[in-house]
Amino acid sequence: MVRTKYDEATTAAFRRKIMSFPKLPQPEPGEVLLVCTCYEDGTALWGGLLDEIGGRGEGGVLVVGGSGVRLRPIEDCGWNYLHGGNVPALVANGGPVPPVVVLADIPVVYGGDGPLLVDLAAIPGRGVRVPSVRLGEILAALLGGALAFDDLVRNMDTGGMYRGDGGRPAFPAPTAPPHRSFPALPSTAAALLLRTAFHDEEGWRVLLDELGGADEDGWIGADLDPDEIDVAHYPLEALIVDDRAFEGLLPSQVPALVPPEEHTTLVALADARTFAEPGQPLTVVDLYDTPGQPAVLPCRVVGSMACNLEISNMDFHEFVAEEGTEPWWEGS
């Protein structure tokens, strides 16, 4: 069995690195933090978000429309490149945990996307985007109990937008996690191949062989000859994590376990579907645009996905299959 060399020291290093981000302030009752995570030369970049949200200013707080939601925009260049999965570890100690935090991140500033809502209550670290003009309305429903974060997840489109127009995902994100904790994942700037189902040892060995075999350091695809690579079916380079501590882990739980010191490309789960369906599909997890969103792909496609994400040639949502539509890679 292939194992990676992570242990309690790795987990401790992860926690220390998380702590290098400034802690989030404790919001006042009824407030929701709106955190800027995009900076240039130390200046916070909000794009057009604050104008799109609207609202009136009251002592550093935006009171949004008729919803009465109080948004507190906060800035600190120490939060530059902060991702949704990092947020749960930054909640201030000693007070009540807010149910949600809103991020104004790179997709908001440069892509015109809606702000990212990060769950801090049910499955901390997962995210959903919402239209800017509906932010106050949706937050009011969340805070008042008319909506649960699970409702947002169940109703997001292939682009991770709540009630967006991108079509319904063929493989919606599951919303019922096992009630136990998981250790931190290893830190890598590449990808992770994470085993979460342990009922089929032969199937696991076949999968590793299909992906080019594991080397003695627990990697696949790390020592391939560039002249022998088929660029149409680019091989996956990934660090293997084969440990029962991650049995049953769901996509939505992954972002909070990824250490922030490296820009991990993606995490691909070898789950029960991998060993039961043709093509040995892997469940790939978005870590950045919509943390926790899954994309289910034949294992042969995941290497090309990782390559395209690394060079910013494609976005994660382009690999999320739409319900009732044949995905583009089926013809490749």
C-alpha cells in the first residue's frame, strides 16, 4: 500500500501556517463579515462589488436594502489570496462562530463573478457564489433560517452560482457529511490523489497502474519523459494519499484540509464510484473558485484538467458535467 509521509508534525505545521493569516474579527450580533482577499501593492481591490451590493453606510457597516442585513467590509493585505477553505481556521476564539463569511476574491474583482459565501457552520470551508444584487436577500434568508447552506449547494449551477443559469450539475455536491474530523492533507504545489474508499484493493492497484504507476516516493506521473507524453491525454502528476484516516471524506470537506502554503492544483478523490463504474472516474474537488464543488471525470481526463488549471487555460467549471448533456471529453 502506498503511503505519504505526513504525520502530527505536518498537521502542526499546517496549523502554524494558517495562523500566519490574520485572524478575522468577531462580528457584532447581526453582522456578516465581507472580507477582501484581493490586493495590489497593498491596496484592497473590490471591483464593482460594493456598488452592486448597494446599501447605506452606518459607521463602517453597509445596511443592505430592505433586508436589514449588516455587512462589515474589512481589509488587511495579510488576507491576500486567502481561499474559502482557509477561512474556518481564522475565526476569532472566545465568541460565537458566525454562520457565514463573504469573500470578495479574485473571481469577483477580475471575473465579475458574484461574491463567495463560505460556510462556517454545517461543513466549514465549502463555498457557493451568489449574485451580487441578491446578496442581502440571501444572507437575510440564511440568518433568519428560511434558507440553509445546504439549500444553496443543492441549487447551484455548474459554475457554482446559486440559482445561476449555467445548468444543473450532473453530479451535485453531497450535503450530508460523516460526523467526524479528518487530518490535514499533505502540502504540495501539484495535485493530490486521495483514496477515500477501501473496499477494493485490486481496483486501487489497477487505478494506480492506469495512471502510470506509483514511484517509491508515493507519486504518480512525476518521472515521465516529456518526449513520450501524449498532450491530448496529459498524464496526471500527483502525490498519493492512501490512508484510512480519510475514509468516507466528501468533496465539500476537502478545502478546509488543504494547507495554504502551497497552491495545490486540485484534489482528486478515488471514491466508491471510482471502483464501481467504467472509466474509473475520479471526483475532483475545486479548491478556489467554488470550494468543495465536485467534477466527476474519467481518470484519463484528470491529468489534462490539472495541466489546464495550472496554466490558467481553462476554469474548473468547464469540467463540471451538466445534467442531460454529454460532456465534451466524451468525444476526445
